[in-house]
Amino acid sequence: MNYELLCNKVISIVKLTGNFIRKEAMQFDSNKIEYKGLNDMVSYVDKTAEQKLVQNLEKLIPDAGFITEEKTISREGKTYKWIIDPLDGTTNFIHGIPAYGISVALYEDGLAVIGVVYELNRGEMFYSYKGGSAFMNKKEIQVSVNPDLKSSLLATGFPYYQFEKQPQYLKLLEEMMQKSHGVRRIGAAAIDLVYTACGRFDAFFEYNLQQWDFAAGCFIVQQAGGEVFDFSGGNDFFTKREILATNGKLTNEMLDAIKKYFS
């Protein structure tokens, strides 16, 4: 498998789908949204974008499986599996807030080999592949070198359903706000992760995520020299659906704080 060549083909597919989303953003009617659950919205744009991605990715590896947010397809693959979020930041898109993108990851035998995240409003394509570095628009990227929390900018996501963990999350957020340059909430985990990968953020933490939210972004962070853990410091973030991504230098400080409130 030539991962670099395959990654370039994925990038082309993602760009084409991004053009569709940009066009729809200019004429989107918020009356066309649907609700999958509490505060969990979807539109025809998400669904159509996913269909476009799937139709083209199928041609690259015909026997690959798919895990997709909008469930336009669900198929097991013995060796390869695509994990897709066709529009990460749907709530932002619906409200006209320019922070959303496309996330596509390819896993081979359970391990990431390609990750692509396209932030549509700035036109920034983040990507990496097995055996390569991490890039943004063909320029190599790396995580930050900030040595501690007091010199760092953090990112997180707020819970919008399943609020039973909200009290301890707010306590953690309070501590992080007091110990850092600040905490940002963009509203799209895939973007938070690639911003960590390129050093704009020094760390990102969030719980109650789905694998399509972070499958590509976590791989890109790791390829850019960063570290990714679950809240206990292990690597079971796919199952636990909780992410701590750091530049490596903040890992111990972040884990010490998180473990006070999440065990």
C-alpha cells in the first residue's frame, strides 16, 4: 500500500466534497434541519456530503468497511475501515459560524494509516499518512514546544447532552482557566485536534466524543509529535470516548488535573 499516494487521492475527494458544502453554506435554510437527539442536529448537507465521500472512497479500496456519522452506509471490512465525519461542527454550520470541516480517517487492522481534516472556511487541509510527517497545505507541522500550563492555550468542548458529568467537568474547566492562558471552545473536535497538531493549541480535552469526531485528528496529532490519551492516561480513548491530546510536555500536568475529577 502506497499510503502517500492514497492520502493524496483522499485529499482530492475531500476537496470536492468541501466545494459542495461551501456552496450550500451560501444558501442554507435553517428550517431544513432535523434532530437526531437532544441538541444533536443534522441536515441534508451532512447526509449528501457523506454520500459523496463514501461513493468516491469506495473506489479506492472496494472491500473497505465504513463507520460514518450519518449512517448512510454501515459495512464491516476485514482489513481496512474508513471513519468519516462529513461535517464536523454541524451546529456551527447551521448557525453560520465559520468553524466546521470534514474528517476522514483510514484504519488498517485497527491502526490509523491516513488522517485528513479539512477546515473549510480558512481552506486549511491537515493530513498525514503512515510513514510520513503531518502537514497543513503541504507545509510540515509540529506540536508546540510550550513547557507548562501557565504558558499554554487550551481547547475543549462543552457537553450538550448526557449532562451527568457536567459538575466535575466545570470544576476541571475552572482549574484549567486559572492555570493557563485560557480555554477555547470552537465547537468541532476535529478542528481542535489539528489546531493542537500545528501548535495553535497546546492541548485539547473532551469527553462524550464519537470516533468519527477524533479518528483522523488524533492520528494527525501523533504524527505531528504529540500524545493522545484517555482521561486515565491510557490509550483506550476509542472505547471510553474521551480525549486528552497534548504537545507531550503538558501531559503530566493535564492528567494530574483531569484525574482529580474523572476517575
